[in-house]
Amino acid sequence: MSQTELEIVVDDPTAPEDDSPSVVSSATIEIVVCLLLLALAATLGYDNWRTGASWDATGPEPGYFPFYLAIILGGGSLYGLIAALLARRAARETFVTRAQARRVMAVFVPTLLFCAATQFLGLYVASFFLIAGFMRLVGKITLWKSLLTAFVFTAIMFVTFDVAFDVIMPKGPLEAALGR
Amino acid sequence: MEAFGLLLHGFAVLLTWKTLVLMMVGLVLGIFVGVLPGLGGPNGVAILLPLTFTMDPTSAIVMLSCIYWGALFGGAITSILFNIPGEAWSVATTFDGYPMAQQGRAAEALTAAFTSSFIGSLVAVLLITFLAPMISSFALKFGPPEFFAVYLLTFCSFVGLGREAKHKTVISMSLGLLLAGIGMDTVSGNLRMTFGSPELLRGINFLVAVIGLFGISEILLTMEERLALRGHAAGISLRVVLGVWKDLPKYWVTLLRSSFIGCWLGITPGGAIAASFMGYNLAKRFAKEPESFGKGRIEGVFAPETAAHASGTSALLPMLALGIPGSGTAAILLGGLMVWGLNPGPLLFVEHKDFVWGLIASMYLGNVVGLVLVLTTVPIFASILRVPFAAVAPMIVVSCAIGAYAIQNAMFDIWLMLGFGVVGYVFKKIGIPLAPFTLALVLGNRAEDAFRLSMIGSGGTLKVFWSNGLVGSITTLAIVLLFWPVIDGLLGRVGWTQGARATSQ
């Protein structure tokens, strides 16, 4: 096979390095998740017990079904917790490396900001900023391309949902100024 | 032959310009979603669902199912040209598909993949056409105990037959069932697990959870990996297509065997992945020279693709006939049915004939049109991969947010989606399967209602689940499946089955 046959090549200059150090091991995360689930099971179980988890004349009370589910969830998490604690010494599998964590945060943080911005600026303005900002800052794509792509995509979304299909999205000051 | 007449009626419902246009739009969007990294069948359907909210149910389901077919076709493109399986069930396709592309036979491999997807789906759709009406008319006699037994069977088979660690499946499923119970209790009208929050009063919407779990978490996971890719560009000429089709009859045994495996495994939950590997392995075992597999053998593309698509399609059979989805995507379609005000279950065949037969007819038509479409447009879609991920990722995030908000017009749901995105990311990384969670969340309320109605009917005794032969055998089967790994191990120890070996793998 010659190299010339490869016609589509996409590079990823900011790819996470393979030898990046581990931030946290899978076993630790499993323990944390199991503890959280155990707490959730206890909270929900208590709430259902309060609502009434026994039988009355007509059959099970409202809390009956979820109460026992909470017990099953608690049991499963407890088992998972013990299994993870026992396995912890044996294998140290990496949950995420530092380079990977950086990349994941590079998506997660803008998404978080986007959700917050949607609340105040409306969805369309927020998505314009998200796409343009992400392309420019994370993807290192030239400014005019980023702005143009963001504008075109947001406009298509607006026309598709707001105008054509009548699906109403949260709106902010810009839409108000334009009278939509 | 009643089914045949109804099917013709379905085609009549379908053959309007509006539906045909929606079908094409759905297919194109689907292929697009299937080709993009970090998205696949269920995510695509979940994200594009809000587009259909204002349509009538028939147009909506036609478009959605076409998105699904398109995504399935699209997954094969990346598997063969780039060695990147878009979905777990495309992994087996890369074994021989990618070597074929390396040898310059990409067009041949793609034609084989598309054709066998088409054949697999076709067999499954035929099965649905004739079997679904029969099962649903049988299920019309079901009362609450029977329905609860069937739900129990679905849940237990996930735990007993799943490949993941059992306690993780149990965690995922009980969490889904619990979250489904949040909000107003439908039987008594009491509020449960809302902790005084007005936002939780509505309950946790299934589709919001799915968009977060599959859409947002997939973006996070994709970013972790090196996104550089290199692959082959391919155009398909009519000559290649005809060449592959001419040889098809030679492989009829492989195609038929894979179709059967697919249909069988598709009806049980989560079967598509198992089906594709099983199809591939059996084709290899029965081949004259098994060692040539993995080096670019066309049968190695035929076998897994046929099985995966037969399975993906037949997963819709229990969804239509019983209201129980056989796959993640079927669960999302089921969620869609509820949004459009249809009540999934056997009554669908009686009360919404137009809808059901329109959907079945669209499976036939969508597959034919899809096949032609992918064969002619592969080069365009393959070049979508040139679009940098930094542009695609925020667009997907925006689409997810639009989808989550549109379901109930609630800002809270956008936050909820983000939360589920994180949960999905963490769960996937520590091996907690998401499919049981999805299924439990969509079926939770119905399962609980069935349970409580049975209890009210029986005066509170669990004996109602063994009160007649039908419900008794379903319940017993459910319990057997739940403890299947244990039973299988015991049988293996006394030398009855080879189960001990299989479970230890």
C-alpha cells in the first residue's frame, strides 16, 4: 500500500500525549461513585419510607416500589464499593491522564458557561459565542472562519426551530431588541 | 395475509411528497450523524428528536427511523475507510473491511457492507411485518400481572445475560427505575422524592437524560482520544456494485445464517453487538479456509453487517408489539411515541393502524432509498471527516441543548442534561452499562403501575404472578434468567453444558 492512496488525512495537533501522568485511578473513581450512589440510595430510601413503604388495604403504598429499589441500589453500590476496595491494590488502571483531563475540561467548561449564558442571553446568542469561541480558542481556527461558521450555524438553527418548526427556545435581550 | 393488505395501506399512507421529502432529509441527517466521530444511532436520534415535536406522529416516526437507518449506514463508512468503528457493533466490520480498503478494494467493501445491511434489515422487517401483529393480538389478552412479568423478564435478562459485571448492571438498572419514580405518583397522586423542589415535580424526563447520557458524554469521551485520522477516499462505480451483487448468491448461506442470528439476538435486549461478533465467528468457523479471515475477505464484511442490522431492526419488534424496547435506539423511539401522545403497547396495532403500518412500510422504503443514497454519495460523506472536531463539538452541544429544552420548555432540563452528561462520562469509564439505565428509566413507571395494579387486583399477594400458566412461566423464566450465570455454572460443573467455560471468559 502506498502513501498516495491515503486521501483523507486529518491531524490533531493538540492531541493528548500518550505518556501523560495519571491524575486518578479507576478504582478511586469507582469508590467515589459507589459512595455517592450509596448516599443517594439512603436519601431516596428514607424519603420513600417517610411517604409510606408498607402495604395498606388496597396494596402497596406509594413508597413501596421505590423503597425496595433504593435497597437494591444500596446493595449493589455496597458490593461495588467492597469489590473496588479489594481490587484497588491489585490493578492500578488509569481513569484519566492529565493531558486527557485538560482536553475534557476544554469542552466541559465552555459547555457549562454556555448553559449559564443561555439563561441570560438566550440560547441563540449563547450558541454563537460557544461555537465561535470554541473554534477560535480550542481549535485554533482563524477568527473569520470561526465567526462565520458560528453565525451560519446559529442562523440555520434559528430558522429551522423558531421559524419553520415553531419550537421556541429561551431568548434574551438581542431577540427582544429585534422584536422576536 | 391480512398483514400484506395492511402493509399496502401503510405504503399508501407513506407515499406523499411530504413524507418522502422527510424521509430523504432523515436519511441524509442520519448518515451525517453516523459518519461524525463521537455520534451514532441512539445519539443522533435523541438529538434530532425535537425536530419532530411539531409534526404529526406518522411523519415524525418516518423521519426518525430514517435517521436511524442513515446512522447505521454511516457507521459502516468510517469502519471501512478509517478503521474507526462508530458503534460497538461495527467493530467486527473493521476486521475485514479495513484490510479490503487497504488493498484498494474500498468500494467493494462498502458495497458489501451496505448491501448486507440492507439484506439483514429486510429479513428483520419481514419478520416484524408478520410476527408483530400476531404477538400484539396475543398480548391484548394480557392483564397487569402478565405485563409486569414481561417487564421483569426484560430486566432480569439484562442482568443475567449481560456481559458487564452483574452488580454494575444492577446499579444501573435500579438507579434508572428509581429516577423514573421521581415526581407525581400516577396511582395515588402522592409526590415522591421531590424534596420540595418544583422542578422535580415534573419528574426526570427520559429524553433529557438520554441526550445527556449519549450526546454530551460522548463528546467528552471523544475529546480524550487522539482525533487524528487517516483513511481512504472511495467512490463507488456502478460496475463494482454490480460485480458484488453478481457474487451475492454464492454467499447465501452466510447471509441467511447472519440474518437469523441477528433476528434472534435482536429481540433480546442489547443483542446487536453479540450478533455481529457471532455472525463473524460463525462465518469464519464454517469457511473452507478460516485463516484468510481478517485479511480482507468479503464474507468477513457480509457476516457481521447482516447480523448487526438484522438485530438492530428486529429490536423494534418487541417495542411495537409489547411496548418494550430491545435496544437503546428503540427505547428512544419509544420515548418519542410518548411525546407524540401515543401509548406504546399492543393496543397500538388496533388504535393507530396508520401509524404502525406507516412505520413498517417506511422501514422497507427507507432501506431501499438509503441503499441507493449511500452508494451514490459515499465520497461526499467521507469528506465530512475533514471538518475539524473543534467545529463539530460545539455544534453538537448546541443541538443537545435545543433538544433538551424543547421537550418541556424548561431551563432546568438543560442543566439536567449537563448533569447526565457527566454521569454518562463517568459511568462509561468505570464500566457501568448505560443501556439498562435507559431501559429502566423509560419503562420504570409502566412496570411499577403494572405491579401495583396486579397487587390491587390480587389483594396484595405475590401469588398472582404464578396464578396461571402464562404468567407463571414468564415469571419463572425471568427468575431463571436472573440467576442464569449461577445455574449455568452449576450445570457446567456436573458436565451438562459447556457453560462454565463460556461464563469464565
